[in-house]
Amino acid sequence: MNPPPVGEPSRSRLGETSRARHQIRVRMAPSPTGFLHIGSARTALFNWLFARHHNGAFILRIDDTDAARSTDASMREIYESLQWLGLEWDEGGEKGGPHAPYVQSERRDIYEWHVQRLLASGNAYHCYCTPEELDAIRAQSRAEKQNRAYDGRCRHLTQADKERFAAEGRKPTVRIKMPDAPIRVADIVLGTRDISPDTLEDEVIVRSNGMPSYNLTSIIDDVEMQITHVIRGTEHLNNTPKQIAIANALGLNVPQFAHIPLVLDNTGRKLSKRHHGTLVAVSRYREEGYLPAAMLNFVARLGWAFDDKQEIFSVEELIEKFELARVGKSGSVFDIKKLDWLNTHYIGKLDVAARTDAVIPFWEKEGIDVVAEPRERLESIVTAVGERLTKLQDIVPQTRYFFAAPTEYEPKAVKKWWKKDARDILTALGAVLEAVEPFELETVESAMWQYTEERNIKRVAAMQTLRIALTGTSFGPSLFDILVLLGRDEVLARIQRAIQFVK
RNA sequence: GGCGCUAUCGUCUAGGGGUCAGGACGGAUGGUUCUCAGCCAUCAAACCGGGGUUCGAAUCCCCGUAGCGCUACCA
């Protein structure tokens, strides 16, 4: 007895075979209520990759219908984070395009026109319920184990009822009238299913303040902007039948949908601004010194895999190999350890010049005056540090002593390496280093080895004792690199200071 | 409470009626070495449970269970 499902899309599951006639158009539609979320960044990436892979267009739309929470600052931050990641958009944002404006608060007349059509056709109606009444209805529905929170009671208001409410000063919302037929949701990653209409309630599509809400604006803009594929997070899955219903009532064709799994924290919950704060902010990773290439590679592998052997993907490879068909259905935990590994890898791939450039802002941020340093010396330091950088900001603890003598010696290191003979070793080493000619890598090295051999001292003991005197810590680059980079005078001065400290 | 989605090592995943269930991160051990990092080698580590179907099920079907998401005049 059920009427046939509505909303059947015209294309096949993958949508990747029958696209010859139409250009692929996808969009990312953040709401400007804070920084760019790591999950949004992944959604943006998937959209962007899909667009680039198919030579389509990637559109940036700003969903700011929640006026109370949206800010310009947030909008700029989102642009900036996206640009930093290299996810350039073809239309929208501050860039404009043939479907301008791309900011929803500037498109109200478009929504208004559609709402009037809905009202005129009887597919939408005014609802005069107050928030308090709604709360009560919700509570009751829940108690009665109903599957809908709102019962559609204002569908049947008489003209007299409306006038009475209006006289009371109540401002109505507009609700969409949900259909009686099941709605078919065809999802590229999750498959097709029919949603029973009695689980769908009459959503508010225009607030009482006149501002249209998400489910209306989203689908209207997707259609108006000729979006062919809506790729978004699974949290929107339940909105999809509502949006399809709205489009159907308006006689509009819906795009294809692809809901990608959520990004989870290590307890399996959705990563959110609310619970995780700046941990989910793309800008935070930028500030700590993660490379865009690493972020993209990492985030792409959350829910997507190419085969059973490849982990490292350049952006070009990602574009070439990315397919929606290979996106998984289950959520993925954001594992910072793996991001760290990738970041180390990508930093390692930077040549010295590029790595030096990348690291300079991090020195400056910590007040290290790199401008005063010869470029050559900076590059030598970076070379000496080698692969010891997981994040660019690690450059600071790794190299601080190249710019200023240590002000303290790490207690743990001192305890382990500065035994009773530390003073003697330092004194002797000082003499050795004072005498080497010239003060260069090979000469210093052989002089040191000669010393340890003659005195029958363990290399480690001598080296670590000296390392702490010079750097204040027990780890770091080759000690010979450090010696030469510091120069004889500075080395001798630091040895003297250490001897005083040891007493 | 309702509705929906999901389920392979700790994590990201490959595979998929017959495999020693593969790789990577992380972990452990050993090697290289002046330390750390790196690199090399080795090891531990998984098909949510129960029923079917089948000669054979981790794979197909059903039922559970668990987790998550949504449940706003947020998006």
C-alpha cells in the first residue's frame, strides 16, 4: 500500500561513469563560528580531491544563517586555514563567481522566493508554537516513545487561530510539510535506503525572526549553485531525507550524496570544538609546525585507502588516486602519532634551504634573533639538527644553545654524566680543544679520539660530559658539529663556566 | 526514549567462500653510534558474539550485542 519512494536520483552508485555531459561541481559549506575544524578540513579535502580528480569545480559557500554565532573573523580564519592547506576554491568565499553571492546571509531573497512557493503550494505552513510549548511537546513525545518530537499540530490552524496568536504578539516560524511517501536516500558511500516518512517531522525552515534555517538554505543553494555531489560528514545523514523532501516539494532535482565517516578522538567520539577545543583547530597544527603536505596526507588516510602498501601520498598522487568508491563507512580515530610520523617524513624531504625558511618563523617566535645570524650558519645548524624535528617548533629546544650559552644544566643529565671526574675531563678537553689547529671537523675529532684513547676514557663519558657543558642537555646533533658551529672561543668559555658549576 | 549508521591487530587500513588474514603507525628486543633522532633486523598484536547456508565462512544471510551520530527557531 505504500506509495513509491520519491527522490530517486538519476545516476548510478558511483556517479563516476555518467558524468560526461556535466561538469562535476562540489562544495564545502562551513559555518563561520570559530576556527576551521580538522573534520571540516577533511571534508574540504575530499571535496577538493574529488573535484580536481574529475576536473570539476570546488566551491566555498559560507553557511552563516545562524547570525548569533557567525563572525567575520571566523570567516577569515577559515579562508586562511584552507589556503594554508592549499585547498584553493574555484568559486565562492571572497572570490565570487557566477552564482554570487556565496554567503547565505546575502541570499535571503532567494530563500524567501522559494518559501513563498512552498507556502502557496501548501507544502509549508506557519507554526505559532512558542519555544516553551515546543519543549513541552517534545517532552511528551519522548515520554510516549513517539518517533517524532513535533506532531505537526499547526498544520491545521484556522484563520481565526492564526489571528488570535498574531494578536498575542507571537511571531510564527515556517515549517515544511513532510510527505507521506518514503524518501529514498541514495548515498555513494553508504548505499541506498528508503526512509519511512513517519520518522520525519515538519522541520522549521524559517525562524520566527525571518531567517531561514540550514535544511532549507543548504538544499536550495546546492541546487541553485548546480552542485552535482554533496560530500559531507555523516552527522548530516539524518538531514538528507529532509532536504530531499524540501527539494521535491519545490520540484527541484537533488544532487548525489556521499556521507563520509566521522573523525573520532581516542575514545571513539566525534571530534568537536565543544569537547576538544583547539585540539581540532587546523590553525593549531600550523602553529606547532606541521606541514600542509603532512596534514593532507594524514587526513586523507582517515577513511580512505588506495591499496595495501602505500602510506605516503603527494598531493598530486592524492588527486590522481582519490575515489569516493574507496572511502570506508566507519569512523576513524585521529592518531597524532601517525601525523607526527608523516610530519617528520615531510620535514625530512625539505632541502636545507627550504627547511631553514620553514623554521625561521619558529625561532623568531621564541625571540631568537636570527636576522643577526649569517644565513650560512643557520643552514649549517639546520643541517646538523638533521632529522631530529617532528614538528617545526622542535627547532627551538634543539638549537637554543647555538644562539646563547645554556643558563642551566639539565639535572637528569648532570646526575648521569657529571660524576666525580667531570671536572678533570672538562679541564683536559679544554686544553685539547685550545690546542687543535685548525679548529675544524676532522682535526677536532681526531684530537678528541686521541685524548680518550691515551687517557683510556670511554668515548661516551667524555662526549656526554662535554655535550652537557656546551648545550645543557644530553641529546642533540653530533658533538663535532656543535663544536665547530660554536667556534673555539665560545666552546672554551662554556667549558670554563661548566667547570665552575661542577666545582 | 526515538530514528539512523557502523563493526579486521591499541590505531589507520588491505583483503574477502579455501590466505601462515597483508601493510603502516605505535610498542618490545637487538644492531649501528659520542647522546638523541634516524636507519636496519626480529617479535608481539585483529576478523564483536550466536545461529544458519556451504565440503569449507572472517567473507553470504538472520538475530543479537556494543559503539557512535542525530534527535534545536545550530550547522
